[in-house]
Amino acid sequence: MPGPTSNPILSREAWILCFILGVVMLNYPFLHIFNKLTPIFGIPLLVLYFLVGWPLSILVIYLFSRTLTNHGATHNKPPPKTTESE
């Protein structure tokens, strides 16, 4: 049974969504929200946003691509060979 990620159009849309979310994370509204003088653990909030947000987005993309790869690998396998016994 094919899942939602087996459709190439849906996976393309998901990659586009990941790209758009990454661009939004690096644009004015989010940067303005985190551009505060309050440090957390001695690290400015904007720097902490980059130090946490960037690896987190890479992790999400990695997990997404791994899910696509695993899902595609299970659906592209040939059917098992059957032997007829006489």
C-alpha cells in the first residue's frame, strides 16, 4: 500500500515547504523576535536562535529525507520469488 510520501508530487511539495520554512526562519519577523539583549546561559538570544535553529532544521530535513529513502526502498522492492513444488 503506497503511503503519502510515495507520490513524487507530494514529496516535491514537502521539500518546497522545508525550503520556505527555512527562508521564513531567517527573515525579518523571526530575527526581530529573537534580537533581544537578554542572554540565556550567557549567550545572546539571537546567537542561541541560530545555534539551536540551524542544527534543528538540518535534523528535520535529515529525518525527512531518511523517511523518504526508507519508504521508497520498501515500495520499490520486487515481489518475492515463489517456487512451485511438484
